[in-house]
Amino acid sequence: MTPTTLQALRRLLFFSVPEASEHIGGVTERAWRMWESGERPIPADVIECINDMIAWRTRALAEAERAIADARAAMAKGGHTEDEAPTITWYVSSAAWARAEPKHPEMWRPHCSVVAELCSRHGADAVPSH
């Protein structure tokens, strides 16, 4: 993985450098910045972790898109217009996400990335969690 790829994937997952250094690398912000600048090689475990998060994002996106397609098909059978926007839960904070997904609190930002993608691709409406 190149330093630029690391930075691009971090951004795709909606992580800031401080968040990535904590949740992916378990290192200081300085160390993370050195990986992204190419000053230090990216450790294999960091590459594996970020690739696992990208795989999680891909699966979550595919599952949500299937659910949207199923909901639209059901709505069409009921005589509703297919143009109605699906709604997706937007967890407004990491604490709200941790209540919903206590086993994976580090996946809040990747979830936000999925929601943004669904809003873009499918005209979904993000609704805040309570």
C-alpha cells in the first residue's frame, strides 16, 4: 500500500488523522502522518486493519443497497411511488453508535461513510439517531 492510498482509504472511512492513529494504528498522530508522508513504511498490521475496515464498509453498503431495493419493490407492489426516499439512521455521535453497536465502537466513522454514500447514490434521507 502506498502512503497516498493509505490517506485515501482513511478519508473514505471518514477518519481524521487522530482517529485513524487511535482506531487503526494504535500509534501517535505523528507516526500516522509519517506513514502517509512516506517517511516510514506502513506496518503490515495497519494495512490489514484498514483493508478489513474497507471490506466491512463494502459489505455494509451492499447490504443496505439490497434493503433499499427490497423496500422499493415492496412499496411499488403496494401502489407507492418508487421515488420516495429511503431513510437511513445517522448516528450523531460515537456514543450513539456505541449504544447501537457496542462490539464495534471503532466503526462509527466507516458507518457514517456508508450513510453518506447511500444518500448520494440513492437519494436516501439521513435521520439522526435518538
